[in-house]
Amino acid sequence: MPLIRTDSTVAERLKSVLATLSAKHVSPGDIESFSINKQMLTNNEYGAKGPAVIRGYDVSRPLKFTARQLDSLPAIESSMAGEPNIENINCRFDRKDRKDIEADLLTKALQSARDQADKLAQPLGRHVTAAVAISKSPFDSIAGLLGLGGYSSASELAGRMFKKSADPNLLLVPSTIYISASVNVLFKME
């Protein structure tokens, strides 16, 4: 039985995708493709008797790119969605000023933690002084992350709202990008 997907097919598809990206103003510096995946295909199904025989290999190559001109994204998506041997298209959206927004949110989260700690300490006739420990992960999950028991907390919900594309065959586009910051702080009281 012939190979399902060969190295030459992968190379041919990669050239086609790169040509599409170049035509849609995606810079070569915004394209990453440096690994090749290879999976053996056998005739041995679950519960089959006898030795497995290799039918061929399924070869694929992951590719990531950043489209900085959003008006070209629909053409890129529709072109790739219609191409053979292209699968697992994953489109993410972000902001250029994400680092600045996250830094501001982290500052606000730290101030909020101090304010909340002061409110908790006030009925005891105390006030908070210096922060002793700060973590983005809950303190009770740190031991589990280090492999020392405990548990790891569930990941934060994405909270993204999506709007439908005009073409039902195209991917969904987020109408908002949700960015948040939370901290866990252990304060010293006096």
C-alpha cells in the first residue's frame, strides 16, 4: 500500500503555504516552521491478531505565523482551509500592547491584594506591612506543581466572546480579547 503522505507532499504544501503568506504580506520573520512529525501507519487494528505490518508513514510539518495586517487574514484562512493536506488550523488573536496592559493589571492586582489584606487585618487591630511571598499560582497548588503532593488548580477560563464569520466555512473571529491578572500575596501583619 502506498504512503499516505510523503516528505515531498509536505514540502510541496509548505511551499504553497509560504507563497500564500508572502502574497498576503506576512513577513518571513513572522513564520516559524522548524520541526517535522512522523507517525508510523500499520495494518494492526485494535484487537487484531498477528504482527503489525508498516503500511507507510504520515509525515506533517507544523507552521506558525503572525499576520500583522488583519485585513489579509480572511484570504489566508480561506486559502488554507481549501488546500489538501492542511489540517488543525488554529488561529489566535492578540494585541500589540499586551505587555503594557499586563504590567498595569499586575500592579492593580497587587494593590487590590494589599487593600483586601488591610481590610481583613483591621478587625484584629492589625495592619499589613511587607509582602512575604507573591505568586500567580495559588499557594496551595505550588507543592503539586513541584511534584510534592497537593493539587494543581484548574486553569483560568478563557472568557472570550466570538462573533460568527459571514462565511460559515471560515473560522470564528473573537469580538473581544480578555486579559486579566491575579496574584496571591502573603503579607506580614503588625
